[in-house]
Amino acid sequence: MTLKRSLMVFLLIMSIPAPARGAGNLHIGHLEIHPYVSVREAYSDNIFATANERKADSITTTIPGLRLDLLFRTHELVLDYNAVSTNHATYTADDTTDQNVRGLLDLKLGSQFGLSLSDFYTENHEPRGSSSTGFIEKYINNAAAASASYQLADVSKVEIGYTRNTWDFKTSKFRDREENMTSVYLYYQLLPKTSAFIAYDHKIVDFNNISSQDLNNDVDNESLGITWAITEKSKGTIKVGYLKKDFAKTSKTDYTTWTTSVDLNHELSDYTSLTLIGQRMVNEANFQGINYLVSTGVYAELRHKFIKKLTAVVKGSIGTDDFSDAVPPEIKKRQDLTTMGGVGLKYLIQAWLEAVIDYSHTDRNSNLDANDYWGNSYMFTINIAL
């Protein structure tokens, strides 16, 4: 996971406009076919995220995609593909094309047993402002996962999962690695729509490049949490845990810290709703000379409907990134504080057609001045989904 992504936990998801929710009118038997496309015109006054020599540019982003959803009995199969094409008006050397493929098979085997298989493959990139090279960093990531759940009794459930995650970077090869994680969740139902849980996961991180194998480590994370879906108006999950990163090489200092994640959605009224997402996590090294990166961030979004089809959005985030080691050793450790604020309007023209106007301001303040930057972005997006 990259610096910018771990910092802006929810902003990552929002950075690619989701297509409008289509009515699902295309069917072949039980198969639902959902083609979609997003077209975004944006202007940024600091596209390279630099402290000095600010450059402005206009960017056109198109995201055509296709989702297939097959429901059979109590089971579901989902296949989704999209391509993200970004074209700059001036700095065309920074044009990119990303591809994303996702598959999900959700099986309900009786009233007590469930099995979920998924795979996500992406040919993607990190922008200049968060890459380890200062240039666009292309990479391939594949995450395959399997989980099984079993209802032990009316008020308890156990879930066991396994995930294999591989990373292949085009330039910063020292980051190439494989991550294998096993996890166990035990849920106990406190109320009809509220459950407490205990979670444990163990991750083995193996770096491929021989120059980075001293970064090989095992990660253990124990946590407690609560999840609820009391009504459609109030859903959330809160988890707090303790993490230990144990390096295979004895010359590397092991690290322990607390972790947390928060995911809340609440309708304050029939017209106003709030989303709050936060996370504290330990990421693998994304710069040579550091052992890990600790990112803590929170994102909030307040939505208000003026009329049924017109929604105003106010959003903001704040996050810190703490680097484990000074780079180079003679200077202090790098610490970044990044804040973002913005406003927008969404207009649902039809059930399958949405228009979005958005403005955001981002400011990164680092204790190493060369990593400071601030910038403004203005966007107009059309989302179509059938």
C-alpha cells in the first residue's frame, strides 16, 4: 500500500467517481449486465505535487467498465472490469492507462455455512506525489482471498480467511513482494443487529529482490471490535488492536503499536447523512532506507439533499505518515501531515445518469520542507450506469 493511499483511507475510494446506480435492465436469464462509464474533466494547479515549480494542467479521465452479476439460488457470482485512461492536455508524458479486474463468488451452503472466493487484479500506478521515485510508478498487484464462515449457534459465528497478495513494481523493484495472511474472527451477537468480535491475523511478508530481503517480516495483529446494522440509517464497524512486526533479520528493530479502523454510516435525518472512515495501519517500506511506514488518517463526508435529485457534499480528511528511519541517516525522520477539504454537488439526472461538480484543496506539511506541497483541483464528472 502506498503513502497516499494509506493516508487518505476513504479518499482513495472516492478518487475514481463511482458510476450512477443503474436499474439493471439488461438481463440474460438470471445474469444481470451492467455496463458503465465515467468521464471526468479536471484542472489541477499542482499536478506534480511539488513544493516549488508548480505546474498546472487539465486532465481528462475516462473509465469504461462492465459488471456481470449472476444470482443462482442463494449464491452470487460477480465479475467486474474497468479501464482508467488519464490524458493530460499539456504534460502528455504523464498519461496513464490502468486496468482493474475483480471476481467474487459468494456461496451460501445451507443455513450455517458460507464460503467466499475473490480475486482482484490491477495494473495501476502511483502518482508523482506519493511514489518513491518522484515520477509515476507503475505496478501490478494481485490479491486472491478465500474465507469460510460457520454459524456456531444462534448468537455466535466463526470466520476463517486466507489472502495472498503480490506486488510487482516497474521501477522500484526493491518493493516487489508476496504477502500471505491467515485470519480468524469470532463473532458474538449482543443484540439482534449488533455483534462484538475478536480477530487475529498473521501475515508473512517476503520480498523478492535480494537487496530487500532483510525487510522480510512476520506481522501479528490481535483486535477487538463491534459491528452493527441496526437499521438502513445506521451501520458501522469499529476495531481496535495491537500489532507486532517481527523482522527476520536480527539487526532490524522489531516494532509494536496499536491499530484501529472505523467505518460509520449514519443518516442524521431524511435529508442529511454522514460517513466517517478512519484507520491506523503499518505499511511496508515504500522508500529505500526505511523499514516501514505508519499511517493514521480519518475521512469525513457530510451529504445533504436539497431536493430528491440534488445532493450537496462537504468532505475533509487529515492524516499523518511517520517513516521508521531517517533518509539519509544524517537527517531526522520524515513526518508528513496531509489535510484535504472540499465541496461538491451531485445531480441525479436519471436513475442511470449522474453529474458531479467537485472542488478540493490538499496540503501536505512535512518536517522535511522538500516534501511540502499544496494544490487545488476542480472536477466535472458524468457517470452513466445501466
